[in-house]
Amino acid sequence: MYTSISDFREDWQNEAELTLKIFEKLTDETLSVKIHPSVRTLGRLAQHLTLSISEMLGTSGVDIETPTAEDVKTLTVAGIITDYKKFTTMVIDIIGNHYNDGNLNDEIKMYGELWKRKDVLYGLIKHQIHHRAQMTVIMRQVGLQVVGIYGPTREEWEQFKIPAEE
């Protein structure tokens, strides 16, 4: 959990960079590939990650214009990356205007429950991680290279000339 806004900012920037590493491996052709009827496409997951940033902050009571799927650029990798950078940068500004070290334990209404402000920040981070992990599984299934996030992938181990474990 976060005890300071600066800790959140540092974590947010790092996690946003990791998400961009995933987005940069996507191709326009793979954005709409449906691997299963009940599994979102890579394009929809990337769009969801982008849109949910302002949706979650808006739900927490922050006065923010929440875009809709129609507001987000057409689904191209370049458009997704542009929009994602815009919204992740916006988080830093908005958090600085509505959150501070002294109010992180304050409770606010969030999705019909009471959450501490620090839990909203934690949720923003974990939400990114959750869907990014889903994306890497789908990326493998559609033949895209997966990049290491918290450690090397099989392909990266091979580049290091170290056999990957089965």
C-alpha cells in the first residue's frame, strides 16, 4: 500500500512503461484476433486499460472527463500508444490535485463500497498488471513476441544463451 504520493508516482510511471513495452509488441493485424468467444481481443484489452484509468478515477470522486470507447482513436497500435501515454500522464497531474500524503487513509465511495484513497491508487496499479498479464497470454497464442516484465521470457533467456526451464 502507498504511504506517499511520490511512491505511487514512481510505481505508476514504472508500470506505465512496462505496459507500453507490451503495447509496442502488438501489431495492427493482431488487435482484433479473437482466440475464444469469451476472451477479449488484444485491442479491446489495450483500449480497456486506457479507458479504465479515467473511469476508475472518476468513480473515486475525482472530477475528470471520462472518455468513451468512441472517444479513443481508432484501434491501431500507434493510436493505442498515443492515448495510453496521454491518460497515464494525466494520472500524475490529477493525483497531485486531489490526493496528498495526508489524505491517503481517507475513505471515499468507490463502486458502492468505502475504499481508502491509497487503495484506489493500489487498484489502479493492480488493474494494469492484471490485464497486462492477460495480454501476454493472448500474445503468445497469436504468435507475438512476449517481453519480460518482472523477469526474462523464454526468448530472452535464449538470447542470454541460458536454457529456459520447462
